[in-house]
Amino acid sequence: MFLPGAAKLTNFIRRYSLPLSIIGITILFILYTYGLTENPPGFYQDEAAFAYNAYLLAKTGYSEFGVRWPLFIQTFTWPFTVYSNPVCIYLLAAFNLVFP
């Protein structure tokens, strides 16, 4: 079945799809990079500890405190000991193996 406006719509899509895509990607890039120097405001200790332990597990198989393939990863010792969830750290370690 032929729709009366289908030819005009197909012509419009064929003519303007590339310029509209370029404009859309440009707008998304500007929105994504706007304020990048202020946000995020910092790289926090817990993020650094997760990344460092994931890197060590991927490269050596040992955690930051020398435990081989720990079930719970110790991340901080002062003023109290903190054990982190291993799922996110091991997933990040697998990511480090695939994308070094």
C-alpha cells in the first residue's frame, strides 16, 4: 500500500540524515564536555583503591596487601580495616586484562 507522504518523507530522510546526525553528535559532544574541568570534582580514595587493587589482581594475582586472589579485598587500614566487595574489583580486573 502506498502512502501519499511516504515519498516526501523518504526524500527528506535521504537528504538531511547526514547533516542532522552531524549536528546531533556535535550537540551531544558539547553537552558532554561542558564543565569537564569542574566535574567530577575529584578522584576519591575508594575509587583509587578499587582501581589499584583491580590493576594488581590483573597483573600479579595479588591484592594491595599481598593476599593471592582474595575473596574479600582489604582496601583501607586506618583508622579501621575495610573489606570491599570483590565483584566490582574482579570485574574491573577483567576489564584491565582485556583493555590494558
